[in-house]
Amino acid sequence: MPPTVVFYQSSPQHLYGGQLDILRFLEHYDPARLRPVVLAPAEGPFVERVRALGVPVRVQPLPAELARTGGVLLQGSPWDRIRQAGLLTPWSLRLARWLRTIGSDVLYANNRRAVLTLGLAAHLARVPLFWHIKQDLDRGRLDALAMRLMTRAVACSRDVQRAFQQRHPAHADRIGYVPNGIPLEKFSRPGPDLRSELGIPPEARVVGLVGSITPRKGVDLFVEAALRLARDFPDAHFLLAGDAPEAYQDFKRTMLAQARSLIDGGRFHAPGWIADMPAFYRTLDVLALPSRIEGFGLVIIEAAAAGVPAVRSASGGHTETTRDGETGFVVPLDDVDALTDRLAQLLADDALRERMGQAARAYALTHFSLDHFVDALTEALLMISRKEAKAQRLITEH
């Protein structure tokens, strides 16, 4: 019987890159190799999508305070940490009993928050804890604790793997790598765009950004670059796809206020989340991703599959997603001047955009297949399952 892998998704109310990674894996995994079960702390769009796939789901709500803090037990005063640990303990006991009941072989944590939340339950149930690291973000003591709790980790990019190995050399041999992948054919095939729907003229040049509207994604840099580019490129339009989490609604309102002159002129479009992402990329001439924190940047590869070059920041994953000067441009973090200059270079040169777009498409199709991602993640999960099973046998025998 294949091993049972429990996938914990800490934010089921969203459908960002991390959630889509798991969904894509669950759509394409080999049932002869593993049996997936999904665990979540709440209902939401992610859970609905998992149920539609026919994958078993358990929703085990966290205590309200832990749901607010994300189970991060090193926040606040020592008394806060003791109280939070007390709240987590009965939740962990219930989870450990369930993990033993279903015969879980591996517990997958989708981020640092999940590792810290699941650590006690994994220990009590004697189930190996697998951390899929998605961001190059140094959280100091939180990361140090997560490293002690996890059994094995894999990073979503070589940049993230190197960063964590350098910061945690004692655990370096337990931090692996699984290459990202997407359903390339979905984005590479021809089809309609969104220009007519959004009121963008067919001849306009369009620069877009997609993601959560937060400072982390550099949305403020994108808006400032749009305001500058609009003066030199009167036919340019700017498309911001996505929405802000509840905590960043004020930031979103500030960004839209700054872009008001372009919005009123019909040149800045913020339609919220877009269901048809292939059509979104077909609408663009250039993608911008000026993130301050990133793990990989899947949107770069999605755009590349559609033949759209990108200008991205030198955040995590840039050495894999973008060949600077060939498939797009990489600019320094927080450098709005460099971002604006590179976007202007691509807007001004049709031949350069075409050449880089074709190079980006070829690069994406060669290196980032979904099958490769699913196979690599499956093998990493099976490896930790086999190692733990062998270790348990040795303990029993002696």
C-alpha cells in the first residue's frame, strides 16, 4: 500500500502560488506511489478545490488566538508564549491521535507557520515533518526552531536553498531542492486576451503585475513606475491583477489613490483576481515583478510560456526564472529607477520584446514542466517516508 502523505495548508482561504502548487500536485500525482490527505485549519476556496478532486480532507480549526497569530509561538511576551503553547497542546494531541489513526507516513508543511504549528503533533505521532520552503525570508529564531522541528526540508528554488543552507549550516544536509513546474501547455497555447473586456485598445502596449497587493510584492514600485512610464509612452496601459489580504486593504487604497490620474484616464486597470490567467498573460506585452521577498516567482514562468518577457527584482528565484538580458531583465531590490528604465527599454523596442519573449518561452518549456515538479516532489516525500520507516524498524529491533 502506498504511503499516506498529509498535506497541511495553513491558509486555505487563499489561492496564491503555494496553494496552487499543492492543487497542481494533487491533480497529477500517481496514486500507485502515494495516498494524499489534506489537512486545513479552516474551510475556504482551497478546501473546496481539494474536495472537487476527490481527495480526503480534514478541517481542524485552530484556537482563535493561534489562528490570529498563525501558531507562531515566539511572538509576544514569555507569558504570551506560555499561553499560546497551552492552547496549541490540546489541538496537537487531537491531531496526533488522528495522524496515528489514519496511518500517516509523512506530514507536509507548506510554510514556516505550518512547521511551527505542526511540530508538537508530528513529534507526538512520530510522523516525519516535511517543510516545503517557499520564501527567502530570514526570520531568525523562528527559522532556528523550525529547523529543529522539521525532519527534512526542500526549497522551491536554488536561491532559497542556498540562503537557508548558509544561515543554518548545521541543517544544510537536510535542506534539499524540488524544481517548480506549471502546466505549460495551458499558458503557451493561443487564445483570447482581456483587452476588449478591460477597455484596452488593441494597439496599446500593456505592462502587468499579478499577485497579492502588498508591499512584499513591490506594488508601490509598480505604481510609481507606471506613473513615470505613462508620461513617455502615451499609449501604454498598466494592469494590476490581484487583491489585498484584509491586513493590507489600507495599502491597496493608498496604491489606487496614487494611480488615480491613470485610472481616471482609463490607462490603469485593477480588476481584482482574474480567473482566466492564460488570457491575462496574452493581454500583456511585459510582466513586472518587483517583489521585495520571493521564493521563486511562478508568474515569471507562466508569462514566459505565453511568450511574455519579464522585468523582475533580484529576489529569491531570480537566477532560475530569468536569464538577465536574454529572457528578461533582473533589477536590484527596491530600485524603482532600474525597474522603470528596463520596462521602458522593452516598451520602446518591439523587436527586443519579441526576441526576449520567444527566448523566455523556449526556456520555460525546456526547464519547468509540471511532470518534473510532481515527480521530484513525490520522490522527496517517498524518500523521507522510507528513511523514517527504516529508522523505526532499527529502533524496534534493538
